[in-house]
Amino acid sequence: MVFSNGTLWTNYRMKLTGPCDMNLKRFPFDQQKCFLTFESYNYNTGEVRMQWNQPYPVMLLKPIQLPDFEMVNFSVIAVEQMYPAGWWDELTVAFVFKRRYGWYILQGYIPTMVTIVISWISFYLGPRAIPARTMLGVNSLLAMTFQFGNIIRNLPRVSYVKAIDVWMLSGMLFIFLSLLELAVVGFMSRNEGLPPKVKKKRKREESDDEFSWKRIQTSPHLELRQFWVDKRINSVRNSTDWAQSKPQSRRDATLLSLLLSDF
């Protein structure tokens, strides 16, 4: 449409797909700002001038509904860009999108919190329930790893750490510390429930075994080394019945003394 004063009114329907550089450091509680720039390709400012229509340069016919984002604001910018061939008008519109994080709360944060709490149940099972405590800790760690992989599967690969990475790695650290606590408690309570005489005897045998093992490692006698291996195997097999293993331990100690006297 051409007006009497020379003004040309034209209307085009265009569908554009523009790029948007995202910063995912605060994902999924992030906001993204995307830019869309209009510029003449052949004509500079000496031939064509471009400017936003005031007072409403950009109008939305209806609210934009996106599954992952919500548009919270937009603004317009008009600048003149310098090129070797002259000056060109650039009209830029900036859209600000806020991510909808409800899905990540339900599918990521709440399940991981439940997994961490489940791993803490092992603290109330007692130091003797080693299999049950181990099963809880290992299964919680595997569940956390699966949830982490399921969330980051659809995200772009970036080289920096995101907010959800800090959350997931912190949860894995809590579960790993619970497994470490299980190992420490199991080691410290390995003699719990045994009679005092058996505890003293076991400590004495451990010290004697360490001393004898150092001598046998440097011994050229193959029979003595084989005896030591058989003794360690028998001690493991008979560890559950200490009363029956007591005479056998005396015979082993006597035989070991006879063999050591040959040096």
C-alpha cells in the first residue's frame, strides 16, 4: 500500500527459527535471554531506514505457552551497525524466558531426597546387620546414578558445572559416606559379642601371625610357607566356631615352633 506522501506499507508473514545461546549454570532454575535481529541485506542507511513502530513495536496476539519455558519479558533495541560498505540499521528484539522447573522437582529433586533418606535407614539397623546395610547403601547409590543419567540425557553437553550437577553429586557423596561409615563400624565391631578371653587370644594371635609372617616371607623353606597358607585357610573356615578351633590352634602353634627352630 502506497500513501500520497510516499509512505509504503507492506505486510509479510514470516516464520523464523533463531538460535539462542543458553547459560545453564543455574539449571533448572535459570533464565535465558534470546535475541532476534532484523537487518537489510542490500541497502544501507543511505537508501533504507529501519525503525520500530512506536509506541508498541512488538505485540503478542496471545500469551506464549511453552512446555519448558515461560516468557516473562521482552524489549526492543535499534542500533546502526558499521560495515566496510557503510552503515546499516539493525532492529533487535530480546525475549526473556524463565524455565518451568516443576518437572525437575518431581522427577529429580524429590526422588533423590527420598533415596538419600532411605540410605540413612542403615544407621538404625545396628552394627551386626552388615548384609542389610550394604544392600541399602549400594541400591541407593545405583538409584541415584540412574536418576542422574535420566535427567542429563536430554541436556546439551557443556563443560561447566550446573546447579543440578552439584545437587546430584552431593547426594552421591552422602550415600558414599554412609557406606564408608558402614565399613568403619564393621571393622571396629568385628570382635563384639565374643568372650573376653577370645578377644585377648585373637589379638595375641594377630600379633603373632604378623611377626611369623614376616619371618616366613624371607624363608627359603617351601614346607613352612605351605604350612602358613594352610593355617590361614583353616582359621577362616573355623572362625565361626572358636571353641572347636582352640585345640587345633594349639597344635598349629606347636608345629610352627618346631619348624621355626630349624632356622
